[in-house]
Amino acid sequence: MKNLNLASRKISTDFPAFVMGIVNCTPDSFFSASRGGAERAFELIEEGADILDLGGESTRPGSDYVSAEEEIKRIVPVIEEIRRKSDIPISVDTRKKIVMQAAFDSGADILNDISALEDDPELAFFAAEKKIPVVLMHKRGIPSTMQADTEYKNIFNEVSSYLEQRAEFAIKSGIEKEKIIVDPGIGFGKNLEGNLNLISNCGSLCGGKFPVLMALSRKSCIGQVTGREVQERLYGTLAADLISVLKGAFMVRVHDVAPCKDTLA
């Protein structure tokens, strides 16, 4: 059984990993089926999602910056609509304190920060104060340019070292060690070889000190291996998710909850 302590409650799953369903509150997600706000959220709840992950700013390679005001306008109404009907844990994919504050006040539970608390250090103190679990992700550069530099001397060691440093910062900021989750950032400033290395060794990141989230769903590395376009990458995604869980992943972030749950059952 897997457990995760939120600010005011504990959640558990009998599956080998938590399944986080993706809800993109953006007009430009690379996978169009993940768009749809609250309607999409309720579909994923019906499919058996353990957690929902809402994002108001696309962070795919090549994407542009979105203001905090626009993020809030996109995600808060969706959180409020979900909360009227469900108490499912809600994660928010943001790099900004003001966005997380508005989301938390509306009922969000988890912070998923692709900048690992670098872009807005005040976010760390807010998460600590509210006892919010935090996902820290590795990336290089900013989304609009991150794929320009994908070479590493030793990708596993470099990613692992970075995540340990950011986890140490989080702990020094007051975030409880038990509420830190790390994400190697598949596809964020990595080439295919690097992505496959991190998938194969995900359970050993940071020496196993922190639970690991793997976000692989329909990404370009799946397409590079299978030769499939985004809409046809379900089976490749399921295989990658299963490998990640067998290698020790604590949580998988997916567009297709029901097939993933069947695969992990």
C-alpha cells in the first residue's frame, strides 16, 4: 500500500503506485483530449484517478510564459467546480506563489512545480506554512528553449544531484521531508538516451530518499521509440509507466487513467 500525507488528511492506494490524472486548463496542450476543465476532471475521477493535476500554463518544450492572473483565471473556477462534487486530492502545476495561494484557498492540496522552487522561492515558504506536499522536477532552462541543450556527462548523476539539492532547499525552507516528491523531468531538456536512462533507474534517484513521480504520458520519447504520433501513443505510454513502477516509481502522471489502472492492477 502507498500512502501520502496531505495538509489535513492521508490518502492511500492498494495499487503499486498512485495514478495522477492530467487536466489541462490551457488552450494549447500537446494532447487535446486532456483539455476540458471540470468536465475532463470528472471523467478522470470516474476512471479511477487517485489525484488530479491541473495546469493553467503549458510547460511543454517551446511553450510561452503565462501570467499569474491568467493562470488563476484558468484553474480556480475548475477547482471550485470539482470541490462542489468531489474531495479528490488536487495537485496544481505552477511555478508561482500567488497562483498556488489562490488554488489552495479554493481547495487544492499538492504543489507540482517544474522549477523545483527556483522560479519563486517564496513558494517554498508558503508550502511549508500550509503543510502542502511538493513535487520537485528537474529541467534545463525555460520551456521555450529547454530542448536546445540535452547533453550531459552523466545524466542520472546530474539529475539526481540537482533534485537532492532542491529537496535540501525545500527542507531548509520548512517543508517536511515526508512531503517531498521528486520528478526527473522526462522530456525537459533531455534526449532519448537520457530519458530512457532515467526511466530505467528512476527508483534509485536521490539514493531512494524521496518518492518518485514519473510523467511519461504520450511524450515525444514514447513517439521516438514507437514511431507513433501523439494520439497513437497509449500503448507505448502504458509500457513505460509499467516499467517505471516496476523500477520503483511512487506515482505516475497520465492522460489515460483507466488503461493505466488496468495495466498496474
